[in-house]
Amino acid sequence: EIPNSVIYIHDDAFRNTQLSGELYIPDSVISIYPGAFLDTQITEVSIPKNCQYGGAFPPGCNVIIRE
């Protein structure tokens, strides 16, 4: 679980970890840097609408933008 105090998730922060399944990014996060979640088994992620996230998730990951 990512705490509400997180604003940025830096590049390669969770790369090559055992994360899998669905992930919820809290509204406090405004930027997820490229590669942050690459090489994980995340299949779906829910992010706030104002969050920048290009290149952060593995190929095929379903990204849901919350209003």
C-alpha cells in the first residue's frame, strides 16, 4: 500500500520486485517516473487524473484514470 503522504514515485522504485495484481495510487501522487513499476506483474493500476505516469508500468498493464 502506498501511503497518502507520497507525492512522487521515482524511476525504478519498484522495478524487478514481486508486485503483482492490482495497484491503487493515492490522490496525493502527482508523478510516477518512467520505469517505476517495470518488470513487475502488475495487471491493473488506478491513478488520479492529474498524475503523470508515462512509461511507469509494464506493457499490457490496464491503467484506469480516476476522476
